[in-house]
Amino acid sequence: MNIVEKESIEVIAQSIGVGNLSPDVLPSLAADIEYRISEIMQEAIKCMRHAKRTAMTSDDVDSALELRKMEPIYVASGDSLRFKRAARHKDLFYVEDKDVEFREVIEAALPKAPLDTAVVNHWLAIEGVQPAIPENAPLEALLTPFDNKKPDFKEDGVSIDMKTPVKHVLSIELQLYFEKITDLTVSRSNSIIFNKALLSLATDAGLHPLVPYFIYFVAEEVTRNLNNFQLLFALMRLVRSLLQNPFLHIEPYLHQLMPSVMTCLVAKSLGNKLTDNHWELRNFTANLVASICRRFGHGYHNLQLRVTRTLLHAFLDPAKAFPQHYGAIKGITALGSSVVRLLLLPNLDPYLQIIEPEMQLDNQKDESRRHEARQVHGALMCAAGLCIYNQLKMIPNLFSPPTHAIWKSNGKDLTANPNKRKAGINNLMMEQTLKKAATGDGSVGGHLVKVEMPGASSGFSITRGVSDVGVHPLPRYLPNDNIPGSSGRRDKFGGAAQTSSVAVARAWKKEVNAGHLLPKLYDLFGESMLPFVPSPELCDIYI
Amino acid sequence: MEEEVLDKAVFLYLKKKGFTQTEQIFQQEQHSKNKNSSSSVNATDVSLSDPDLAKQILAFSQSESIPALYHDGYSKLRSWTYSSLDLYKHELLRVLYPVFIHCFMDLIAKGHLQEARTFFNSFREDHEMMHSRDLTKLEGVLSPSHLEEMEFAHSLRQSKVNIKICQYSYELLLQYLHKTQSITMLGIINEHINFQVSPGQPSSISDDAEAFSLVGSGQDAANLINQKEIHWGLLEDSLEERLDKAGGLLSDSEKTEGDAKEGELDENKKKSTEGGKQGGPLKKLKKDKVSGAAGKAARGEGEKASAAPRVKPELTLPTIPTDVEHSILEDLRNRVQLSNSTLPSVSFYTFINTHNGLNCSSISHDGSLVAGGFSDSSLKVWDMAKLGRMGSSMLQGENDSAPNENTLGSNGGKRSYTLYQGHSGPVYSASFSPLGDFLLSSSSDSTIRLWSTKFNANLVCYKGHNYPVWDVQFSPLGHYFASASHDRTARIWSMDRIQPLRILAGHLSDVDCVQWHMNCNYVATGSSDKTVRLWDVQTGECIRIFIGHRSMILCLAMSPDGRYMASGDEDGTIMMWDVSNGRCVTPLVGHTSCVWSLAFSCEGSLLASGSADSTVKLWDVNTSVKMPKSEENKSGNTNRLRSLKTLPTKSTPVYALRFSRRNLLFAAGALSTNV
């Protein structure tokens, strides 16, 4: 409780020339001084309050001294007397006392006279509602009225409208953590410690304040380092860890995150060296995208829709490079066999016609390109195979003929419309928020694949428009609807079996269709399709 | 130990009787005894062998001085306690009561009955408030045998009192006792008080339930003072009441008469309203908006107000000129009814370029005049109506050049305000008379000055306080005013006398703010001792004490129906009190810094608060009042329901608030750069 130490008394006594102070009086002097100081402070606080201030000034202390009938300390008031901490001493303070040249003071130009006090009037509220006028606090401040508001006031009394940024306070520990992680990601992603870091990211609670920073970090780094394979891979692993963390609430940042992730899936080139195994990165990212869709698909029903649309565009655009096609295919595959069936298989036939010649040694001399084509072919085959496998596996469980009729009747028109409109509204809102975000960081646009966000109805015209222009040479294979299974799809399936679009909507549920599918795929891929057939009996039946 | 006491007693006795030689010999003996410690053992043995003798010696020495010792010791301790630091005072005060009763009982026990009585009577008033019941019991103790018989006294003698006290207060107390050599007091304190010393800050005054239940008497004793009768109702024959009646009759006979009157009154009315309402463009705006709901609103309000009991005025009140009365009635008719769904419009007066010098601000009832008191001893008054007109005339061009010249001329030069100079210290408070023709200001030069806004001159200087006057306020009907000062008193004055009419003493620290009751019969004061007191103006007695705040009280407001009072403190807490029983209705929590100003809307449904956190908050009074305290404790979020709206300013702490008679809320504050 002792504020005034007896050592200080000794020092003060010496400084005013009292050398022979007996040690007995020191404690009682110290106690008395402490009491007197608190007494003065008590009065000074009263003066401060009655001057309607919340910070004490030297005037208040002077007034308090006068109240106690003591001589005030005659010093300049204001900010000129600021105690400074002496260098290398923790508890030593001093007042800076500058030498002032007399002549300078005399010759200096007179300062401007202070402006006279005035009163201005404005409406703080009209019937309880604050009008949006410059005199009132900006609306942002309404949300955080107690955040430190910067005085937007100039000496001439003109107030300017200034937006006050909301301060986001991060603890020192979190800052250090963030720096450490980002540092590891950038420079030492091969080390064991990076794996530890990822583990920590995936499990630690309390990292939530860092999420926006990590998301921004990922977006920044992806944009800047498209040719740094190592880093991209590390970033994707970081994203995966963040997604795995059960304590983090990533949803609000998804719209910022998705462009980065999608870039790593379908960008034209990832890494600059041949040795960079960008195929692996694409595989990894494809799974990541799929996991995002699975996890957040319920909350944002157009999330998967937007992802598939992006992927499909990458896939159907022959102008894009094979690695991009590969990424798209992988992405679609990871989303599940139904998506593959609806989006990939219809386009399989024409696509293979394009890719076949690329794989021939005599047609394509470029070794690397041939390799890429082969990779894409492999991916396609894999996708188709998984698809057929899943379907054949389901057959025994799906013998429920009575339901077919119902499915057919409501499959297309009856229920589709209201849902569509709803989805349209949702999409529109989503679009707005995303647009905002997009304009926020315009620099990203150059490299990142923009996730397209057409609404079920409104967005449609956009894609059609594009296809009409002729960018896509395969316009007839654009699916009529992008929500798998939500309504009928006009199937041009090689004329093999189906003509009824209604039936095709749920075709995959029917063993018959699966039966048709397999031979078709067999035509396309040959023998390599057969290993995907689940059991030999079924195989026998259908081939 | 005992021997030392003995020696001392002998020594004192010798000194008193003037036996200097014997004294010297005695002293020598003492020294020699101390020197050869081995022999001193024997000496003590000898002295101890005769305990009766020792007792006699002691008793002899005591009989001479005891009553005076107790009296002096206690009165010194008491005055020391009262002058100690506010922060620790309430803790030290707790010590006084046990010391007091034990002094009394000691005196009785030693047979000084007469002295005990005088002692008891001279100090009993201090404790009347908290422990009156115990005191009446003890009063009956008249002989040492009573002490033995009386169970209450016996239990007091037997048990020790527990007092929680912080480290620093404890040290202060001990230091004082040692320094002043008050052995008697020290003895009593050691014998009967058990200190529970806690490190750190002193406990808050509102925490000390133990203070009341010190001797098991409970809260009743504390509230005894609050059981005094109070007539909180509104004045008979108030303007509101008259309006209500008039409103009912207006349809028939009154109307014709009213028309006839209208003719002659028209001119008067115009004159009276000229200054206030026509001038401000904002007034007009409001009038348009209001006119629709006006009639109904006023009527409904009237009914509500009439539910409150009526009381007779105890002061002779000034008469209101008829033209003013009519303009007030006009205002009342046009009043907007506010409720939790219809919030008021707020017009904000921002002081700019104050250079941190603005200490207080006041707004006249119609909002046309704004006064600011500055730390450079000046008082400045802005006529907002004129400013508004100047602004509009500038827009209109040269058509109204004549009035423009006038306003400039009257203000003298380019200044937009009227400067009142006269004080010789910072001006801490200003208050407009209800009609706006007078202005009072109080200053640290311990004077109050009365200014005329018509002549722009100082009329009277009231000297009476001997320390800075923190607050001054006109009574709701004018003529009388109340002031609050650092000298721990509040005073009631009338404009025509330079001496105060009443001095209200009783607060233990500075009186920081003062507020008249609506019926002019009572005055409330808030103090640095963390209590609010309500005083009867006629008798000058304290009739209510409101305990509950945890820091200095900064502002007060009375509800228009006279039943409720709101007080705001340094921490940002606002408390709503029921004047009739002295209990806290509910605390309103929400501000983060000092609450500088409070105002009830005219029909009492809303409370506005202005704070150093640069916000104006609007609170729903009706729900706050209805909600019992227990329920409010259950659910934490009820506060949010009661707080209707927060209106942040840009960077302007809100110094003053005022609801006009038509329920437009005016607020004022200084734009500050270092909030």
C-alpha cells in the first residue's frame, strides 16, 4: 500500500538540502506525505468532475490546492509537462526541460489567435431516429459505440465525415502464433514441425480470432505464388487443417476462401518445374473442395452448384489446358458419383473424341502434352468407373417399383418452380455479398478463378449467352439445369437407350439404366471398365 | 505491562499535584530499576505481591480524569474521522459507533453517571440515524447494576464487534491513536472491536450491510429516517390541472369567452413567444409535426397527472403573469406524448472551440437560450433563436437587413454570444429561471450571481458559502433557488435576499448536485459521500436518505409526478428511487462513464441521460418502475428492455439535457478532441 517509500523521502530531503534527517522520521514523514497527496488528489478529482472532464489536468490540482488554502504550483498547464521514462531505468521519470533561446521566442511570429467558442445546432434524433447527417456519428459507430472514436474535428470547426475502422484486437500470443504458422508455411513446409503446426491448427480451440487473417493470408499467397508448388501445397494443407478444426467457424469466410481453393484445383499451371507433381495437388484440392461442399452444402445450398458450374466450365472449354480439365474432372469426381453421372458422362463421348488423338504418338508429338492427355484420360476413366461401380452396387437395394410413378409425375414441373424461385432469391443475395467481397480485393481477380454464381433462373441466361457466342464448341451438352436431380435433364446419351427425359431424371436409380450405362462405358473405355463392376454375377448378367 | 501502567499513574499523579521533588526521586528510582535488570525482577515481584495497592493507585489516578478523558478522546476521534479522506471515511465512521457506546458504558460502569449522561446526549445525534433503536435502549441504563441486568448491554460488553476495514484505513486509525496518545480510545478499540483487515481498496459504502446490522438491529433502524412523512404529490391548482379542466370545458361556454380573450391576448402572446418560439426554425418544424396528436396527448397526460395526490405549497410562491401562463398552456396543449414507442426528437447544441474550458451548460425551458460556464470565470449565453434568424435572413438575402443589424448591434461586434463577466473563479453551474429572464451561476469563488438576460447585466451577488459552489438551481416556479457547495452544505435562497433562507447540513462530504422537487416543498442533494438526501425546505430537516450508489453522485432528476427520483453517478450507474419510501426501484446500467445529466420527459414516461461516454440514452420509466427489484435480478437482460435507445454523438460528451414543455429534448455538450 505504500506509494511513497521512505527512500524517496531521503532523496527528496537531500535534494532540498536537508542532510541530517534521522531515520526515525522517514517512515512517519512518508506516511504523512502519502496521506496529504491522496487528500489533494481527492479534491482534484472533485474539481475534475465538476469541470465535466474525465482526465485530470494540472488546473485541477491547482484548484485542489486552493481549496486546502495552499499556494498553487505555478506551472504551465497543458500537455507540456509530460513525464518521460528515463532510459534503462524502470521507475525513474523526469520532465523534459528544454533550453529555449530567448531571441527565438521574441522573433517568432505570433501564433494564430484561438478561435472563439461557438454553438452549433443539429438534430441528434428525429422521433428517436438518428438522421444520417455529417454532424451525427456515422452508422458504423452505432454498432460499436464504445470503440475509440477518432475525433474528426479540425481547428476551424468544420467536421468532416470520416469512417472509423473497427479495431480488432489480437492478443500478443495469437499474433506470435500466426506469425510462426505463416512463417512455417512459407519457408519450411517440408519439416516435421509444419506437420505439428497443422495438427495444432486442426485441433486447437481459441484460434477463431485468427481465421480471417489465415484466410487472407491464403488468398494473398495463392495469388502471388502460383508458380511455387511447395507453397501452394502447404497452403492447401493449412486450409484443410483449418477446416478440420471443430472449434472454428469458417462459414462467414467461405466466399473468400473458395477462390483460392478453386484456383489450386483448376488453374492453368501450378508450379513451374516439370518435377512439380501438380496432379497430386489437384487431387488433394479436389478432395478438399468436396469436403467443403459436404460440410457446408446444407447451409449454402448453392455452394455445390457454384463449384460444379465452375468445374464444368473448366471441363467443357477446349481452350483450357489439359491440367485444367484434369482438375475439373477430379473435382467433379470427388463430389460423388451422381454428379459424375449428371455432368461428366453426358459429355464423355465428345470429349473422348477430342482427347483420343492427343494421346496418339503420331498425332501429338509433344511428349508432355501427350502425358497430360493421358492423365486426363485416366482421370475420366477413373471417374466413370467409380460411377458405374456405385450404381451397380446399389441395384440390389433399389427394387421398389411402386415409387416410380410418383417420381415421374412430380419430377419435372409441379414442384420445380417454387423451389427455383426460392433458390433464385437466395442466389441473388449471395451474389451481392460476393460481389462486395470481390470488389474488396480486386487484385485477386487476375489470377484467381472467379467462382461463378448464377442463380438457378437468373444465372442461366449468362451461361447461355456465353455458349451462344461460341466459346464452347459443345453447347448442346450443357445441362439444362445445374441442380442435379432437381428437375428433368435432356439426355443425349449416345442414343443408346433413353429418350424420355423424365425417366432419365432419376435414371441412375434404375437398374435398367445402369445396365445401359455399362455397355456404353465399355464402348468408350474398353476392357478397363470391367474391374469397376462390383461382382461377377452382375457382370455376367449385363454384358 | 501492568507495572508500567502503575508507574505511569503514579507519575501522572505526582506531576498533577506539583510534587516535583518526589517526582524526580521517583524518576531516578525508575532509572536505577531499569538499569540493573536483575534486581528489577525482585522489584516487580514486590509490587505484584500487593495487587490491591496497585489497583487502588490506579483507581485513584483514574477517578480524577476519567470523564474528561472519555469525552475529549471521543470528540477528538470523531472530528478526526469526519475530516478524514472521503475514500476511507465510511470505514472509519463504522468504528465510531462501537467506541461511542462503550465509552458510555465504561463511564456508567465506573460510576460517573452524570458525566455519562452528558456524554451520551452530546454525541447521540451522530448515531440516531443508524442505531436509534439501540440508543433508546441504552438511554435507560442509569447505574452500573443496570449494565449487569440488561441483557442487551451485557451482550455488548461480552462480545466483540467485527468491523471490516481496509489496510490503509486501519493504519490511519492506529497512527492517529498513537500520535494523539489517546490511550483510552485505544483501550476501548482493542477491547471491543475486532478488525478484519483486508488488503487493497476500501469496501464500497453500499456493501456495508454490516454497518447497519452492527449490533443486530437490522435494516429497520437505518430506514427509520425514511419513514418520516412526505407529501410527494403535485401542487394544487397547477397549470397542468388547469389545462385539464379547461380542455374539458373548452367545447362549450369557455369557447366564446376564449375567443373574446384571444383578441386582447393575441398581442401579448406574440410578444411572449417572440423570443422563444418564433425565432428558432426548429421550433416551427416541431409545431407542424406536433399539431396532429397534440390535443389528445395533452388530455391523456392530464388525466394521468391528476391521479397523483395534490399538496398545498409550503412556500409563498411567485405569481405567474397571465401572458406567460397562456403561453405555457399553449405549450402544454401542443405537447407530444412520448412513450416507449414514440421517442422524442433531440436537438443537440454542440459547443465548439471550447479549448477544454467548458465546465457546465444550461438550456432554457424553451431551448432558445443556451448558457455555458467556463473555467476562465466567464459565462456566455447564446440566443439560439437569434442565431437561427440570422442564418435564415442570410439565406433570404437583403430583405431583412433591419433585424439583422439589430441583432448584431445588441451583441456588440461580431460575437455570437453575450459575455457575462463577474466571477473570479471557474463557473461550475448555471441555471435559467423558468421564464428565461434570469440566469444564476455558481463559481469556485464561493459566490452565486444572478444575471438578467434582458439587460445582460449582473443583478445580485449572493455570498454565503465559504467554499466553491458546485451547483445551483432555480425552483420549478422561480424566485427560490438552491445551491450546493464544497462546504458540505446545501442552501436555499430567494432572489430578493442576499442571505440564505435555509442551510441544509448533514452530508459527510461535498454536496455536488441539487434538484428541486416538482412541488417546491423539497430539495434533493447528491453528495460525494455517495448518498442522496431529500430535505424539507420549510423545516430544513433531512427526511430521506438514499443509499446505494458506489461513487460520487453527479446529477439528479425528479419525475414530473413527484414520486420518483433518478440519480446518476461517476461510474455511469443511474438509480431510480421511490421518494415515498426511500427505496431504490431499479438501477439502470448502461453508461460506461460519468452520467453528467438526467431529464424526465414532461409526462414522466421517459428518462434521458447524458454521459461522458458521448451518448444520450433513453430509458423507459414505466417498465423500470413497475418491475420489482427481485424480478429484475432474475433475468439479466431486462436492462436492455428498459434502455430504449442509445444515441451516440460524434465525439461530444453530453453536459446538459432539457425536455421543453412540448417534449422536445435539448442536449448540449462540448465537442472534445480527447474523448
